[in-house]
Amino acid sequence: MNSGVIEEARAVATAAQEEFFALAREQAVVVSAVAGAGKSRLVVDTVVECRKHGVRVAVCAPTNEQVFGLVRSIAESDPTRKVAYLPARSIEVPASVALANVEILSDPGEADAPDVVVGTARKLADARHPRANTVRPLGVRDALIMDESFQVDSTQYFAVADLAPRHLLVGDGGQIHPFSTVAEGLQWRGLATDPLETAVGVLLAHHPRTRVHRFPITRRCDARAVPVMRHFYPASHRFGAAVPEGVRQMKLGRAASVCSRTVVLDGVLDTAALRGWALAELPGAQTRSADPEIARTIVDLLVRVAERGCTLECERSPGGVALEMRRIAIAVAHTDQKLLLRALCDAAGLFDVIVNTTNQLQGLEFDLTIGWHPLAGLARPDEFHLEAGRLCVMCTRHRHACILVGRRSDRELLEGVAPTIPVYPGVYDSDAPQGWDVHREVAEALKPTIVELSGSAAAS
């Protein structure tokens, strides 16, 4: 393990926690981290410290899946202490969250007794300001901790901000930021009341003296991933991998390749196992969003993984463990791609493979990920598909390997003239690298991992 990077990260975490507990009223601390830095671990450790200091704390995150993980981790950190969980009424709480010391509450007023209350940002805001007069509001806490705070928009932050006077905002600025489906008329962008500003952005805009700590580590991805990951973050954010190259090994079983199709598929898998990356390119073409050829290629790759078998060796399991299908995720940009892949995976018996959009996969971790390249089959790039955060999520969910599947024409799009992409003065992250540049840099970094699928080898 890279002890230097680990010690540096511990020092940053300690400094951020000490500053958080030393805050005067109505102040905040920000911890900015890259993918897989251990943000949720920092949140849980800070909750443990809050209990030691007698600080009553509210903890939130944007999505239910992220909150499930927080509830489970906080509950497991001290099985003798109660954790109040406020889920939305429509949510079915998974069994992994319904632990003995987790109180699942429907009335926000009942959450005043436990020293820790957890929920999504929207739910805690609704609990603080209930619409029904018959519902007791959630009482004020001593501190608010917000995980994945770059994915929380300013409206959600404003709605929950008065829950506590002291705030700790933890997040990853490289992932997908809040967005709107409104195509035109974004007159509010860059204003102080901009609803699409991030929680971190609106905090720093109004309180520029807020201290920002930068986590210098990724624990999820190993050293092979760092050269690609660097393109998603400002140059000022220095970081390294806790796990050096060579510690993690993805070992595929030997299987006879019976046709040119399987030879090429094996080439993609072997490249990913060796380098941690593979860029599988079909012939250039303009296609509809739910391109059946790309979908079939992704499923065939997973069928081939199942046929060959795969053993994973790492710092957690030096003796090796079998790769489980539930530890594989397919990341896509569109819902129609998700639906097509889900149907094809189920037809192939790959029921446990996770298929979801990048928005829903943020904050999650898998052993192997396959991404449907956002630019695949496009006639021209646009702001949505060039969003750097979308590609960042695809490229940073994995512990062992990431495979991107697209077309040769994806890189050709990036060889032309950059499209006009609006820039909004006053937006906190307006000085971040533009998506066009990030896509070009990532494409260049992945050139050594390209495996071409052409002719009969690309056919189903």
C-alpha cells in the first residue's frame, strides 16, 4: 500500500474534523475529494466523533442508494447506539439497512431523541418544514453533514441549511453536477439565486472564506487508473492511489476461442485485465441512442467473462475470490440504453449484473464496470454528451477494470471543431475543465488500450 498517500489523507481528514468541531456558529467546512477517496468513511468517522463530543448531528446525501449505505455504515460503527432514519413514504427499505439499532421513522418529530438522524437532503428538508400541520417538524441539530454535496443543488441546500448552524460538506467535484431538462431560457444561471448551483458552489459564493480541504487519495481505483482520472479534476487537486500497481490482479480463465468474434472479445477482456482499461471500438457510424450493436457487444463481453471465469486478487483478498455478477455494473447515459441492456442481460441469464444510468451509479463501487461511451454513434457532440461528470462516473466506479464500448467515430468527433457550449459567469465551477477538453484528453490517454471490433468480429 502507498503509505505516504494514506498518511497524507489521514492528516487532511484530521485537520478537517478538528476545524469542523472548532467552528463558531453559522460556519462550515468543505472537503473536496476525487472518486473513491473514502468520503463516506470520513462522514461515518465524523459522526463517531460527533457522538464523543456530544454533538447531535443530521446526515444527508442526494439519493436513496447513498443514504442506504450511510445508514448501514453509521449503524455498524456502533451497534449499541440508535440511528434514526427518515425514508420517503414511497421507499422500500432494504433488509441490509433494517438493522437492530436503526429506527425507521415516519414522524420527523420522533427523530429528536436519537443523536444521529439520516435521510436524503430532500427528505430532511421536508421533515424540517412539513407541509401538513399534523406532522411535527424535525428539530434543530448541532451540526449538518452533507455527503456527495457537489450533487446537491442550491435549492435543496437552502431548504435544509437551517437544520443546524455548523455544516460539513463532503463531495466529489468531478462527477455529474445538478442539471435541468429545460432546453432554453436559463436566465438564472450565474445569479446568486441560481437553482442549479451546487451546495458547495453556493456556500463558497456567499462565504468565500470557507476553508476547503482537498483529499489527496483514491482508495477505490489503483495506480493504473490515476493517469486517466487526473483529467477530471483541476491540476491544483493533487492525489495518488492508495493501492499501487500490481496489487490487484484480474485473472481470467483460459477458454478456447471458437470464432473471430470470441477472439476479439477475449482481446478486450485481456487488455482490461492487464491494463485496468480497455476501449472497445466498433466501426464508425451514426446510430440511434439505443444502438443494438453496442448493446449486444456489451452483453457478449459479460457472457464471455462468465464462460471464462474470473478470479480477483487484491489487498482485501490476496488469495483470490471469484468475480460475482452483482459486482459488475454497466453504466449508460440514457434510459432507453438501460432498458435495452436490461432485457438483453436477462435474456442471457445475467440477472445480477447492475445496469443503470451514470446519475444513479454516482457514489457506488464495483469490481468491473462497462461504460456505453456517451459519444457513441452521435452525428455531432452536444453539451449533454460532453458533460465531463458523466464520463467521470463511468471511468471511476471500478476497483479492478473499466471497459468503455463505443465507435471509432467517437474519437473522430473530437478531432473537429469544438461545439459552442454556454459558459455562465458567476458559476462556482465555471473555471473547471470543459467537457470537450476532458473527452479529448481521456481519449488520448486510452489510445494504448484500444481494441478494434471490425467486420465479422463486430457482428452478433
